[in-house]
Amino acid sequence: MAGPLQNEIESLLTNSFAPTRLEVINDSAQHRGHSGDDGSGESHFTVVIESEAFTGKNRLERQRLVNAALGDIPGERVHALAIRAFAPGDA
């Protein structure tokens, strides 16, 4: 069951990119007790997103777009965020 922060991430990315694929994976349980685990159960995420918005953009540009769409979530409200952003047809 998704928590409130995971739902917020999904909503922000859906509204910003109209993705053809979106997975927001909560990795927090794998990091329980490690640095950055705040006990909330929502401290580490992986985002897999595919959108036309990433066409013609390199990996760094795509990650910057995702981070910008998420506002204060990366680095402030979430300790770690792995981003895998693709354009349709990317291998």
C-alpha cells in the first residue's frame, strides 16, 4: 500500500509528464536502520518513468526535469531517489 509521500510523487510526475509508464517503488525497507532512514517508511524511492517529454534529452537533463517536478521532495523530504527516465522507444 502506497504511503502519502509515494502518492504525492506519483501525482506530481503524472501531472508534469503524462507518462506512458510510471513506477514509484518504495525501497525504504531495504535501508531500515541505515543512514538516511528517518523511520517514516518513505525515505528511499526508485522512479521508473517513460514520457514523450524526455525525447531528445540526455540522462542528466531527464533527471533534472524529474527533480524539478518533485520540488522539495528530493534531498529534503526523501533521503534517496533513484531515477530511471526514458523516452518511448528507448532501449
